Amino acid sequence: MTNLPVIIGFGGINAAGRSSFHHSYRRLITEHLSQQQHTEMLTGLATLTNQVKFDNGRYILATSGKAITEDQISQQLQQTLFDSTLIRRISSNAYDIENLVLNKAAQLRAQDGTAITFNLRQRQLPKQIPANWQVTAQENGEYSIRVEGSLDAILPDARRAPVSAAGQLPEGFAPGTLYQSRNHPRNLQMTVYGASDALHSIGIDWQDIQDQLGPDRIAVYASNSIGQLDEAGFGGLLKNPTQGKRITSKQMPLGYGQMPADFVNAYLLGSVGAVGSSLGACATFLYNLRNAVNDIKSGLRDLVIVGSSDAPITPEVMEGFRTMGALAEDHELCALDGLDSPDLRRTSRPFSSNCGFTMGEGSQWVVLTSDRLAMQMGAQIFGAVPGVYVNADGYKKSISAPGIGNYITLAKACSLTRAILGEESLRQRSCVQAHGTSTPQNRVTESHVLNQTAKAFGIESWPVAAVKAFLGHSQGTAGGDQLITSLGLWKYGYLPGISTIDHVANDVHTSNLRIQSAHMEFGTDGMDSVILNSKGFGGNNASAVLMSPASTEKLLSQRHGVKAVDTWLKARTTAQEQAQAYEQEAIRGTARPIYRFGHNVLQGPELTITDQEIRIPNYAKPIDINIDNPFKT
């Protein structure tokens, strides 16, 4: 019997906040929360962003040290917390959008006893004008500079950034302060936090899980789409020599795209199991999810951690995407709305009149096991992923242009959903998390894929969500944002609408789709499945089937019997209680990421090796190396 891959833990961080216990999802549908749910969400955001601290059994304001209750946090800090989340003006902590320096204006030299005159724009002027400069304002807005005496300077070409908004992590959240980050790139700091959040959410200690498995029966599949491109990673490696700075010993190794997986193995799990990092542009998370699902279904692995982590909000990456014509620029947004200044909250408008996507950052992680192991351990089950499909586009003219691969992946996902849950379930109780980038090209091409697939399978009005409207496009992590947001549907009953749009564009195919700005209420049992869809640069397409907890439990009853399911439901209480204890610590801001630097390091001589097995200290079970001939007749 083929194993069913089920989700027993999830966590991470994005522009809406912490992922575990649906905190980031709650930020999206805040108007539909109960007072308690709303207060918990805001309190968690307040401690996450270091505006409030928990000390000696009470919350205190970080700025004044005065005590504050959870209700007061909700009342007094709500607007500040809302303003510091989702898509918004790029923070100066990322870079100064008012003085963006990407190249040099000129190198100027003058010898003693001579004079030189040159012109500069205001943003090129040094903060402190040298004493031997004579500055005169010109009618064209520039400044004429006359220098007498010596001058040997490289003057920067500073200007205002054409793109002002991004889906940044909540303002004030500093993952590197929560553990010994040792100059890690931002992306890897996010990895440590996000993967720890997912592991804590399981509610079962990792050592207890590991003791039940062979060390090689575990895998970690994780990566990002473009590596670590900030100063501490590849970004510093490439630009430091041109700026007169030295290259450090960490910038090269910590820049690699597989580092999220490597960090989880080396510093969180101590895993010696399988490891892999699939890169597929915007479909990267789903590529890694596919590897996990296939491993578990085949019986090759018992437990797999899947993740992706991207931190692309750097001047160079933003400028790269902008010059491709991919990002929504301020002046284009103003033209769309007929305004003098852009509405930075509404820069991402999937399936509406739009002009480009908005960059985002995030780190999302899920823990999957076989259904047998989950029931045996008494684990929580948040849903199941029975299949992920990947197809390329065929021949292309432009490498970034869309093609036909997404029609194949989406049709296969719908076919699998119908095969498992039935025709009526697919037609009446499924929805789709669209890639929804907010580019003019995507709104036409993806809507055609979705609409034609809906027609083919008899779906009359397929509900469509597009969470990039809130979070921005977190590149390879985007599929993780879609998956984790979808899990909130079955806890709170709402599929987030595309709240940043006021209409659907005329060229969007909508005959069989339901696209709207208002959140869609289906109840916690109204949807059986969500199709996750990704369309990536280069022809990287992926579609995944995500089953609800209720439909998963029905399938478990069919596979294992009602009695076995009842036993599991009682046994999972312990995991739920332990997970809830972590949730309370996380809300208070007292929880810390897992980070085991130099812990139980093994070099080889400590192993006990025979021709049948390998025993490793601190691992309860050995690795079985008694391998049969797989090709015998």
C-alpha cells in the first residue's frame, strides 16, 4: 500500500509574521477573527518585532519599560503593528531608497595649483562639503562645483530608487539576535528561525522522533532560488573587491543556494539522512516538496523536512528584476491610479490592472511523514500532499516567457484530486492558490491555464486566491507561502480574497473562475482540497494537491480502519499540548530557535561498522546497509 505523505508540523516567517499556529494567516483575515484570536495575533507580532517584551510574568513596553496588558497591546499598538507588516515602503534597514547608489559618476582628479569645475545632482553631494569646494546652484537643479587645490575622489551616482515597496519581514524582527548568528547572511538567519518554528510546532521532541527512525530514513529537501546575495554572502563576495574591501572566508560557502538544507542538517537536526536542494525559480518550494512526497510515497524515507528561504530585498537584486521590466515601479503605479504618489500597500494587484510584481522575503518549512508513522507517533496531522507535478514549457523564444508546462501540471493535479476525493469534491469543494504575480503577462497566461483547466474538469466557478497581493513575491519560497496560508483555511474558514484589487482586468479569463477582493467564507469543512500553482522563470512549472485535515482523516479511516484512527486521535493529545506550550512561549517572545553549534560532532572513528550495519553514537537505531540486488531476475 502506497504511503500517504501527511503534514505533521509547519512554520516559518514572512511579511505577515510567524507561520506556526496560523499567525501569518490571521494577519491576512484580521477582520474575521474573534477578539481573542485578534489579541493573540497582535501580541505575538508585538513581541516578534521587539516592541513589547515579556518579563517577570508581565508584558512591558520596550521603549518605556511600563507594564501593558494584552488587551492594551491590541488597542494601543494595532495600527503600528499593521503598518509594520505586509507590503510597505522599503525600510532603511534594508537600504536607503532615497539615496540608491549602483554605479559611479566619475573619478575626478586635480593637481595642486589648478582649478576644476564639474556639476552634480543634489543626491551626489557629499554630506560634508569640503572647505575648498565652491558650490553654486544651477537653474536645471544641478550644482556647479569649483575646486581649487587638490582633488582625488570617486563621486557616487546616488538617486531615488524607482521601486519603493516590498513585502518585508515585520519591522523590528531581528532573527540574528535570537541565536549566535556569527555574521550569517539574512537568509540563513531566517532559515534557523523558520525551520525551528516548524519543528517546535510538531509537539514531539526531535530526539523522540529520531529514536524511532533509522538515521538514513530522514531527509531534508530545501533551497532558495537565487542564493544569499546580501553582504554576508555572494553579494559581498562579488562587490567587495571593487569597493576596496576584503573577501571574508564565509562569503563564498554561505552564499550557495543549498545552504538552507545544510544549516538545518548541521545545526538543528544533526541529521545524516538524505539531503537535496532543487532549484526551480518561483517553483523552488514545490520542487523540493515533490522530492519529499515521492520519497515518502515510495517508502524510501519515513520523514522529510521541506523548506525554502529567500531574502532578495537588496539594491542589486531589485535593480536586476526592475531592468527586466518585472517589478512594479512607482511612476507606473501613479499612472495606473492617476495619482502623484504611489499607493505602496497596493503595489501587487494579481489579475487586475497592474504593472509588475512586488518583491517579498520569507522562510517557510513543513514536516512530512508517512501516514503510518504519524499515527504510530501520535502526531498532529494538518493535511496531506498526495502528489506534486512538475513540467517544463518545451521550446521557447524568450527564456522568461511562459509556455505550455503549467497546463500539464495543473491538469494532473486536478485529475489526482478527482481520483482520490471524487468528481463532486473537485467541482464543488476545491479551490486554487494561484501563482498570481501581478504582472500583465501573468494575469493573462495563468488565468487562461486556470480557466481552461476548470472547463475541462467541469468546475463552473473555481475560487482563486493570490497571496502575493499581501506578501509580495518571495521568489523560491512563494509556494511555501501559498501552502501555509492554505492551511489556515481549514482552521478559520476563509480563503483570502485579493484585497488589493478593485476590479478584474478585461483581458483576464474568468468564465469558470471566481476572483474577488473580498475574503471568501467556506467554513472549516467547506473545502476538501487546494491546488497550489507555481509558474517560474525559465519554464519551471509545478502544481501540488493539498488535502484538508478532514478529507485526510476520512482517507486514513479507509486505509487503516476507524478503530486505528480513534486510537490515533486520542494519542495526539500529548503532541497538541506540547505544541500549545511552544505557542504560548512564542507569543510571549521567550521561545528561541534551535541552534546546536559544535554539538555532538562526529568525525568517523566513533562509528561501529560491520558489513550489515553502521552504528552511530547518540542515534538509537543503526543504519542498515544490507542491500539486496535490485536487478535480480
